[in-house]
Amino acid sequence: MGTGRTLRKESHVRPCKTPAGKARRANAQRRRLVKFGLGEEEVKLMGDEAVRVLVQRPTVVKKMVAKKAAAK
């Protein structure tokens, strides 16, 4: 049987995510979307998960904004 490092590593030594930290990250991501060109009101109405998905693909967001601007 092994007694090495792989058996001693435990996941409970990782720091817990706090609600304050989670809110801070969500607000930072919302500000980032506004910088990409999305409307502030539009971003406020989005859920956290939708914001996370859009922040991961900034080029897609910029294309969406350009398409909306061209339609107007």
C-alpha cells in the first residue's frame, strides 16, 4: 500500500469561497462587459451565469454590439 503524498493531499485545505468575494468577482465581470460595449441596463438584467459565459468570449460580445449598432 502507498503512503506517499497522493494519499495525504486533501481537498479541505483549500480556502472557501466567500459570498463577498463571489459578489466582487460578479461585479467586476459586469463592469468588464460594459467596457466591451454592452449597455449598462442590459448587463444589470442578466444573471450571473450569463455574465460569466459572455466574459469568457469578448470577441463574440464585440461582434454582438457591432451587429446591434449596424441594425440601428
